[in-house]
Amino acid sequence: MTAEPTTVELAEQIERMSAQLDLIVAETIAQKQAREKWVELSDTLVPVTRGAMDMATRELDDLSDEVTADDLVRFARTAARSLPKLEALMAQLDSLSELLHTLNSLSGAAMGKATEVLAVADDKGYFAFAREGSKIADRVVTEFSEEDVRALGDNVVTILNAVKEMTQPEVMGLVQRTAISVQDVEETHMEPPSMFALLKQMRDPQTRRGLARVMTMLHTVGEEHPSTPTEEGK
């Protein structure tokens, strides 16, 4: 025979059944709340969906004279056939974006380097020299006429040849020695030499050599040009 449950066992069974009923009630309440939320959401979305459908219907009615179902089907087929091209275009756009990013990085570095070079040039005085050079150019433009510039162009070869001869090492050395000698004479107080002292200096070979060069130079300056009117009339 099966033993009858004791009072303690009955109490435990009742407690377990009560806990299960609590779980069932909680699950029922949760499902009810979920249904209520869905009802509220549907009540909210139905007017919006109805309005969207009404708008779509009106737009399609307006386009019915211009766009037909065949047009929509043809557009869908064209879009489907164009998918590979669109995919390739998107890949090109990605490559272009990477290229632009690289160029942006390079341009930033180039701008930094250019800024550094310009700062060094400013410190060395290039910009100040350019400003003063522009002032010189303004003076040349304002003080020389068109005829003067034309005459300069006609004689520019002669001028350059003269500058070339003047920049020879021998000529530059002579000019430098002369400048130093004149500067020494200006800085040192000298009494006027006597005639005897001048005659004594004439015995110096370098003095005689210098006088010979001065005389030759004076002879060259005084020499008439072969094409002058004086010689043509002889």
C-alpha cells in the first residue's frame, strides 16, 4: 500500500504549485503587455502606412500617363544589367578616395617644406632684395624713355663686351690696387712732395711703368674712331 503523504509533504507540494502558478501568471502578464505594445504600435503605424500608401497611389496616378508598368520593368532590367558597371564604378570611387587621401597627405608635406624654404629665403634677405629690385625697376621705367631703351638695345652688345673686358683679372686687379692706393692716400696726411722728390720717384721702375700705362690709356681715349666724320672728310 502507498503511504499517505504527511502534512509536511503536502505543504511542500502546495508551495511548489503556488510558485508555478506565480510563474504562469507573470508570463501571462508579460504576454499581455507585449500584445498591448504591438496594438499601440499598429495603431500608430496604420495611419502613417495608410498615408504613405495614399501618397504613393496619388503619385502613381499622376505618373500613370507618363510611366507604365512596362517602363518600370524595363528600368528594373536595365538596373539589373548595370549592376556590374555600378560595382566597378564604386571600386573606382574607392580608389579615387584613397588617391585623394594620399595626395592630401603629400600636399600637406609639400606645403610644410615650401613654408620652410620660404622662411629660410626670407631670413637670407631674398624677399627684401626682390622688393628693392622692384623699386630699381620702377625708377628705370620712369626715368628712361622708349628711345633710351631702344638705344640701349642697339648698343647692348658693345656694353656687354666692355663689361667683359673690365671684369678680366688683370683689369680688376689694377682697379683694386688703385682703389687701395687712393684710400691709403686719403686716410694718410701727406705734405705736397717737392720737385726733387717727384724726380726721385721717376727713377722707380714701377712709377715709370704706371706712367707708361696712364699715357697709353690717355692715347687710347684721345684716339679718334676710324668712322668719324673728321677722317671721312680727309
